[in-house]
Amino acid sequence: MAGKFEVYKDKAGKFRFRLKAGNGQVIAVGEAYETKASALNGVASVQKNAPGATIDDQT
């Protein structure tokens, strides 16, 4: 099963998204957004900008 983004409302009524791996584990979460459209823009940004992301190991 492929990973998926979930868009949901938190307890404060704000829109958020989380990225789940194929096994259901949450691997990324977004900030709180005022509108669903803004949360969806956040998803689109992750989809667009993350494919070639490098690892910055600061240990």
C-alpha cells in the first residue's frame, strides 16, 4: 500500500494534514491552517518540493 496524506480538523477547529506510510505510521505532519484550501496547498507544497530532498545530518 502506498503512503497517503490525510487532511483533518484538530480539536481547535484548525485544518491540518499528516502523511502516513503504507503501514499506517505517521511520518510527517503539517502546521495548523485556517482553511482547508490552505492545508491542501501545504500538501501540494510537500508533494512538489520533497521528492529530491537531501538529508542534512546536524549531529
